[in-house]
Amino acid sequence: MTASKDSIHRAMTNDGAFRVVTVRATDTVAGVLQAQDASGETARHLGDLVTGAVLIRETMSPALRVQGILKQRKGNGYLLGDSHPSGSTRGLVGGAHSEFEMNDALLRVVRTLQDGRIQQGVVAVPDGGDVSKGLMTYMQESEQITTMIVVGTLFDDGKLAAVGGYLVQLLPGADRAPLMIMTERLEDFCNVDKFLLQPDFSPQSLTEELLWGMPYTELESSSFHYKCWCSRTSMMGALSSLNRSEIQSMVDDGEVLEIACDYCRRDYRVTPAELTGLLDEN
Ligand SMILES: [Zn+2]
């Protein structure tokens, strides 16, 4: 794995009106798309979704795992972006084998709490919308926070060129005047493509552009990267949740079981003896 230059950057305007979070996610998304062998519009939506999951985790709950899941209402196709508090990030193209169709999609955002419980919200992606619109709808409906989110995954001749985005949040108690100025300002930032393509693009440079002329304070930055956190232990844990008769029939087959991780395609081999061990534990 090559080193990731991806990072996320936070800032706040000095009048306390806005929080701004900017992100570069090119290396992470490159890893995800390669592992999933994704291309075309599916790859673009998946890149946006992975970036969105990182943005939401870093903004709303940095200590929790956050998953963003886009699901087609009809059919069984789905895309998943998975952001771990350690900075490890992965993604998945699931279900259908055809290109992911954004029309009529649902966006689910899932947070895993420290005790293993989950919190989730589901919204419909607006007609003609993309991941950015879905994320904004989620923030408005489920979190009730006025938020502008724009993410972008750019390709050049079919090859991934740049991925990034930003989030601007109106903080509680802010006046209407700064909101009007910001709303007008953000009309120029509905799309981040031209910023992503600048050769010196960084989360810091995007913050500078977004907050041009507004006094602000830079807060902490953090880095993240493509990495799957599957393990032999977690895979055996998943196997042990099958019922006894299913495990018994695999033992009876007498063959080495080969299981690939859906996220990173790493292969795990389980011997009949190990499967018998699972029966003993139950
Ligand atoms: Zn894995």
C-alpha cells in the first residue's frame, strides 16, 4: 500500500457562525475502487459516498464508526462507505452487477456506538440528486443542522484524478446576516471540481477559498487511508453465528472452506478441523 496523502481539515470562523471541514480523499478512494474493481458512474458514486462517510464521522462523531449506505429501492444493488475512527476507510459495491442507479435511491447513515449498538437515519435522495444532495438531506432531516456538503470524485479518461469535498455548518446561535453572506458565497462552490483539479489542492487551500475575507481559526487536522480491518478472528466470529446444522454440513463436506472478504477480497481458508472447533464452542 502506498502512503496516503489524504487528510481532513477543520476550521471555525472567528464570529462563531460557521464550522468548515474540508477533505482530500484521492488516495483512499483509489484504494477502494481498485479493491472493488468499480468503474463508471458506480465508481463515482462510491467515491463520493466514501468521502461523505469520512466527512460525517469527522464532523459529527470522530470516535465512532460511520457507514453511509446507498440502496436502490427497487432491486438489491447497494454501495457502502465505511469510515473507522482509526482512520481506516473501506467501501463496497454490493448486490447488483449493473451500474448503480442513483434515481430513487435511499441513503442510510449508520453510527456504531462504543457498546456496539447502532444509531441510524434514512432519507430519500432527492430526484436528480447525487451523494452530496443525499448527505445534505440527511443532515437536515436526521440531524436537524443546516449544512452544505459537496463532494466530488473526478476521472480523467476513465482514470481517477482527484477526490475531495467540504462541509459548512451553521453553528447554533449564529445571526442571519453571516448566513446570507455564506449562502451567496457557496453558490460558487456548488461544485468542487475546479478546486480539486488545482495542482496544489489541499484541504487547507479549499478552506482558504471558502472563507476568503472572513477571519477564521484553523483547528486540528487528521489523516485517513484505505485499509480494511477484516481479520481471521472477525471472519471466524461471523462463521460461528451460523446455526449448528449449517456448520455441521460444512464439516461433513470435509473440504477447506475459502472465504473472501467482500471489502478487500483477502482470502481466508478454514479447515474442517477449525469448523469442528466452532461446533465445540457452541
Ligand atoms: Zn477485508
